[in-house]
Amino acid sequence: MTRQPHTLALAVVVSLGGFLFGFDASVISGVIRFVQPQFGLDEFQLGWVVSSPSASAMVAMLLAGPLSGWLGRKRLLEIVALLYLASALLSAFATGYAMLVTARMIGGAAFGAALILAPMYIAEIAPAGQRGRMVSIQQLNIVLGFSAAYFSNYLFLDAAQNVAWLGEATVWRWMLGIEALPAAAYFLLLFLIPQSPRWLYARGRVEEARTVLVRLHGQERAEAELEELGRKLAREPGVRRASYRELVGPTVRAVFLIGLLLGVLQQITGVNAIYFYATLIFEQSGIGANASFAQAVWVGVINVVFTVVAMLLIDRVGRRPLMLAGLAGVLLSMGITAYGFSGATFSLSEGDIESSSLWEENPVAGAQLLDMAGTVFESDVAYATSVREVIGGASFRRHQAELVEKAIVMNPYVVLAGILLFVASFAVSLGPVTWVMLSELFPTRLRAVAISVVGFANSLVSWFVQFLFPWELSVLGSAGTYTIYGVFALIGLVLVYRLLPETKGKTLEEIERQLVG
């Protein structure tokens, strides 16, 4: 008899690291509006503040697999929780650009390891029939973290307008520091979970593995799993340590390349540009700063809803159909978003300029801007470049949301629809399905090493996307940037259709026999 409630509880606890990842990653979307002018950041420094966690996550992902084989999944997750806690506190007390980047890189190391460890652990304790749903709990927690961060940012912004001591100089510190509370709770809850039974068995601790499996799945199922693990271990040539070189060997190469495709595709379609710069994207559509924070909350809500849909469907419909449908949605959504921005025009009137906060703060710069009054710009790049040349980069960054809101002529709801369709499509496919399949595709002995390498590639692409996004907006414009993401989605759709196998309803050992032989 499968004791699903107990197994489910363990999956929920372990995947709370995903909540912290989602919160830590997306809270920066509200913070950048304050730290960019406060610390005087240019586009590349802004990109580095946002993307720096992905840089450290790359290293953590490479190390997480081997370290989890040495320390065990449980012990390493406890270290991850402490890193999250340290990152939140150091970020909140950052005194400058360098300290903020360092603190965020500590958080990046935490979520880089957690993204590897949690799906691996859950896959190793979950029954085959529920494995996809249980591994997807990690993704559900990630999107709950996204949603919580967007909502928290919105509440802090609203409070800052009514509470005297919570001004622009300090509100972003509260946005970052509040993460310390769930990080501390996660650390304490991890003491309740056992070590992975498959890890225990591989270490020769058979009786401990049996005890855990009996608690999870009952006596009969536990004995069957132990017997299967024994047969698999006997087939392996000795007990040599897993080697990175084996991933490109003839027996595993094809599976490894499929895993690598999934890891790269998840990020190259632009998801972390959407999540981490959500408020900036909505500001670019001209709705203003306050409304952009409110619309970011909808990103979180849609994310949660469609991740739940994916969890309900992944073990019924299968992994492959969800990936194909989701990629088609991503392609369509990026086309809609690019179309929405491509028709925008920009023009400031004298009244717009004289009623702006720029005029109130710096009348000299405002007066210089009057020479542009009535000029119509056909692209966001041309408009931003001209305004920046007149008033300077620092003033433009400080007043960008307002100056765009006053000048732009377009339908912002087209952009909102495109972004929300993207979030829904990603949440039902590339988000949860990627990590489920990565936890399933590789042989047990190579799983930790393989997921670490794929995770490294995943974080590397994510870093490039996040780091280059502000530069892309300033050089290529919004329409050009989203068109690029749409092209990558089209390429991915073709490759997934041709290459991706189905793993629904099979044990890890059955998948290994099918794909690796």
C-alpha cells in the first residue's frame, strides 16, 4: 500500500526551497526601480544586479550533484536554507552596489543547489504514478514564491506612500529582508525529512533504506523497490564514481543531449526576463509605476493557476503533449507582445513636460526637454535615446516610467495579454515539465552529475538572458527583444516534436532500461 500523504508531505517540505527561489528571484523586479537611481547603476550594472544570482547558481549546480552524493540530499538542503537566510539579511543591509551583488550571489548559490536537489530527492521517494505531480510541487512553490514577491512588493510600495519612515531609500530593503522569515522556517522543517532511500542504498546502508521505504510506501512496495535497486546495482560495472565523461559516452549521449535541450530551452525563451523585469516591462507599455506593480501581481496569479493545471495533467496527459502545447503558446505570446510594442509612438507636449516630476525636481533639465515638445518618435529606442541625450542618463532612469507614460501612444492591454499568455504557457509546460523530465531521464548512478551539468547550462543561459535584457531594450527595443524570444520558441517547438520521449507512468528503473538499455 502506498502511503501517499506522508510522501506528499515530504515533497512539500523539500520543495519549499522552490518558494524561496521564486521569492528571491522575482522580488528584484520591484527593487530595481529604487536601487538603480540610488546607487547610480547603468544598464550593465542593473543587468548584473538582477542576473548575479544565476552566475553563482551555475557553480552551485555543478557542485550540488557530487556534493549530494557525498553529504546526501538532506544535509545539503539544510546548508541551502542557511544560505537563503544569509542572503536575505545581507541584501536588506546592503550599503552599495558591490554588497548587494555579493548578497544576491549567496542567494544564487542557494537556489542553484536547491533546483538540483529538490527534484532529485522527490523523484527518489515518489511512486511512479504520482512522481510527475510530486516533482511539480517544486515548480508550484517556485511560482507561489514569484506571486508572493510581486504581492509583497506591491504592499510595500503602497505602504511607502502612506508611512513616513518607509520611503524610497528604505522600502526596497524591506522588500528584500522579508525573505528571512520563510528561509528560517525552511531550515527548521528540513530536520523532519529522512535521507533519500536510493542514496542510502547506494551507500550500502540497506537497512536504513528499507526503513525509509517502508515508511513511505509500505512493506510490500518497499521490498519490491529494494529488489529492483539491487538488480540495477548488480548490472553496473563495479561501484565506480560517476564521471562527467560518461555523459557523452555512447550509451548515455542521446539522453544527455535531450536533457541539455530541455535545460537550455527553458531559459532561452526569455522566462526570467519576464519574471525578473515584470514591473519594468509594464512600465515600458506606459501604464506608470504604480499600475506596473499591480499588473505584476497578475503575473504571479496566472503563474500559480496554470502550474496547478500542469500538476493535474502531467501524469494523465503526459510530459510531451504539455511541452508541445506550451511552446506553441510561448511562440504566440511573444508574437503578440512584439506586435503590441511595434505600433507604439512617443511624443511629449509642453504641458506633459511642465507637469512632470522632472520639471519640479530639475527645472533646467526640464526646460532643455521643451525643445523636443511635439516631436513624434516611431520607436522606443529613438525616444529613449533622444531624451537621455538631453537630460542625462541618471535623470532619465529616475523619471523613465513617468516620461514613457506621458509620451507613449499604444494599447497596453495587448502587451498585458501577451505577457500573461506567455506566463500561462510556460507554467503549463517548460516550467514544471522540464524539471520532472530531468529527474527522470538519467540513470540513477549518473543522475546527480547529469542534472548538475544541465543545471549549469540552464543557469548560464538564464544569466545571459537576465544580464542582456536591459541592454537589449535600449538597443533593439521591446519589439525586437520579444521577437528574438519567439524565434527561439519556434526552434524549440520543432526540436521537442522530433526528439522528446514520453516518460509518464514508468518507474525510474523502467525509464533507464528504455532509454539507456
